[in-house]
Amino acid sequence: MSRSKRFALSLISGYVQLVVNSLFTLISVRMALSYLPHDEYALWMPVTAIAAYIALLDFGLSTAASRILIDYKDQPHTGHWGAFIQTTLWVGLSQAALILLAGIALAFVMGPLLNIPVALRHQFFWLVLGQCAVTAAMFATRPAVLILNAHQRYDIGNYASSLALVVNGTVMWACFARGVGVYALMWGQVGGVVTASAVNAFYCVKLKLLPGKGQWGRPTWEKFGELFVFGRDVFLFLLGLQVIYVSQTLLLTPLIGLEAALIWGVCTRAYIVLVQIIGRIFDFSASALAEMMVRGERERLLRRFREIAVLAVNLSVVAGTALALTNGPFVDVWTKGQIHWSPVNDLLVGIWLVITITARVHLGLVGLSKAFRFLRYLVFIEAAAFVGLTILLHRWGGITIMVVMSILCSFAFTVPYGLWRTCQYFELSWLDLARWHRGTLTLVLWLVPVGGLLWWGTRELPSFPRLVVEAVMFGAWSALIFLRYGLGASLYTEACARLPGWARPMLLRLTPRA
């Protein structure tokens, strides 16, 4: 199976998984708001943030293993492939044990530290402990999905995740119906993790991706050393990103209160989904790009990375503008008016989306090259600046100030560094890199004024008709403009070649080229 076909399968299945995930989110939030008081449901926001931080006990080793497996997969007969799989398995089991121990400790101390109301601390204790146990199970069973990813079979993992979400939602509903309360959220995740792990392991065996007889080799300290050296850099990088992108809930809870954390969690849900949708373009290309690096296919790597970077950033401009326009009425309809925030925040989160995607793509290339260098420290500098400025200034703007600080700090640190490293890796000038994004500027000029006019013209409408009008009108306009200016020349040429004959003239009319 060709790289293009594997990428197409991965991307299609990834979007199926995101649709299922979005439906799961919509249904689960409405379900939780129906069955639980606001204060109990609000507990789940810091619990998931704590779980995200406890996952950093991975120390970057899973991401490192995923990249290093690509170095060995083409030569299973040498025994290195099997030896590294065994190394990854032992590391995962050790991490699971460490996460369980850390979860027990955190369950005792985080309630008072986060000013959780005394009446809710018992529930908070068991939620933290249960969520850490679920995270530990994910680590112990992760080697199967890493093997699939190394072979560019993301599609299997995506369908396994989709099935897991269905199981999660079913178990959650059954538990809510039986009066389990907020613990239903945790038991749903247990069902999902068991399902996904079983499916991934089954397909590793079925597709014969595991080493054959006599090809397993033995785990050695050399393999552990290779994993830990690269994993150290990955860990430092991911820890900094975790503070930058996930610490908002943990900051809001003690600074403003649980209600603010709930508002943030709900009102940024569309942002999170859009980051996942667009980010998957790079994520599902990562194994193929890394394979090009390993095999020395430099010209193809440059062409493919340029296409991915241009496509991802252009899509983020479209999605960011749409988010700024429609997030307010969407949240109002979704929560039946129970949760809302300032329209200024919608605009800021739309801008943040573009910056997040830009950083994700270019920093991702740094990770694939396995040469983090100063980046491992730069993310901590940005994280420290973000947390410090947010604590210092939150009294003058609350959530709004926090989003502004997220934008300014990323724009000042990781975004320019990521762009510089891309220039350095491919031996480009800044002007060369700017030429990649001429279409991006055109998109901004066509989309932002139209989005502003639509917002102004529909601002007095009730939420549901406003959402429909904005989504239909802006959706049609942005699709037309994106097809005309957003694909990039080389990707446009390839799309024309791959389209069926009846669709090709339509794309040619929509996207004229000189």
C-alpha cells in the first residue's frame, strides 16, 4: 500500500473519529448537565487537567518510541525491531506503575490545593484516583498502537478510538441511569480504554506486524539508552507545551473559581476539536515524513512538508474565522443558554487557533528530526511567561486576559523559533518561507471582512437562527475562497490529477491558475 493511500485512509478515518468524538462531546456534556449539578460536573474539568499532567510521567518516551520504531521497522530480521518493541513494553508497564503511585498521592493533596469545596472533596478524591488508573492502563497497552502508527496504519487506531467512544457513551449513560452520579464519567472511560486496547492488539497480530520467530532479539541497555536520551528531550518539550496549552483550567480554578473553569472547558471545546481536525493533517503525515528522513528522500520531504504546512495554516485561517463568528451562538444553543462568555473571547480564540496550528506544524518538524536543541528550554520560558503574566494580570480581565497572554507568548517564543528551524532545516530564506503563504494572506483579506459583516448583521438574532445563518452563509463563502486560494499550487496540481474526470473541470473553474 502506497504512502498516499495510507495517508488518505488515516485522514478519512481520523475525521470519522473526530465526528464521533464531537458527537460524543455534545451528547456527554448535555447528558452530564442533565444528570449532575453544575458544581459536581465542574469537578471533572480539573480532574481531566490533572490527568493530562500525570500523563507527563510518560517522560516523552511514548512519542520517542513511536519515532524510533520507524528507524527499525524496515529491518525486522536484524532483531532490533523486536528488541525495541520489548523495550517499549517494559517501559510502558513501569510507567503505569509510577502513574498509579502518583495518582494516589495527588488524590490526597490536590483537593485542598485547588480550593475544592469541602463537600465535594470525597468525590474529587475518587475521580482523581480513577482517572489516574485509566491513564495507567492506557500506558501499559500503548505499544500496540505505536506499532500500528510506525507502519502508517493510523486508520486502525482511529476506528478503535471511535468504537471506544461509543462504548464510553453507552457505559456512561447506563451509569447515569443507575444513579452512579459523577463517577459515570470515569466508568465510561474504563469501557473505552478496554475496547480500544483490545482492537489495536488484535490488528497487530492479524496484520503480522510483530516480529517473526527468531526475530525478537533482546532488550538491551543500549536500546533503553537510545529511548531515554531522545525521550528526555521530548519530555521537556511536551511538559512546556502542557503548561502553555492545558494549564488554563488549573489556573482558573484557584484564581477565579470552578465556574470559570467550567465556562473555559465548554466554550473552548470547539477550539480543541478544530485543533484536532487540522492538526491531524500533520499528525497522520508524521510517520511518512520521518520515513523520508530515514531513507534520505530530501526533495520529496521538502515538497510534502510545504504542502502540509500551507494546507494546515490555510485551514486554520478558515476555521479560526468561523470560530470567532459562530462559537457564541453555538455554545448558547448547545448548553441551552446555561453557559456563555464575551464575544471578544471568541475572536481571540480564533486568532489563537491559527497560532496554535502554525506552531504545531513547524515544531513537529523539529521533533521528527530528533534534534530539539534550545527548543527544550524555550517552551519553559514561554510557559513561565504565560503563567506569570496571567497570575499578575487576571484581575483586569479574567479569562480574556488569559487568552491574550496565550496568544502573545506563543507569538513571541515558539512560533518564530519553529519557523526559523524550518528555514534552517531546508536551507530556506525567510522570504522563501513567506512565499509559501501568499495564499494565506489572500484568504485573510477575503474572509475576515465578510465574517465581520455577518457578525454585525446577525448579532440581534436569537441564537439558533443566528447560528444557522452564519454557518450556511460563511460556510459556503469560505469553501469557495479556500478552493480558490487555499490549496497551494503543488497540492492543487496533484488534486486535479487524482480527481475523477467529472469533478476536474469544476475544480479548474473554481481555482484558476496562471
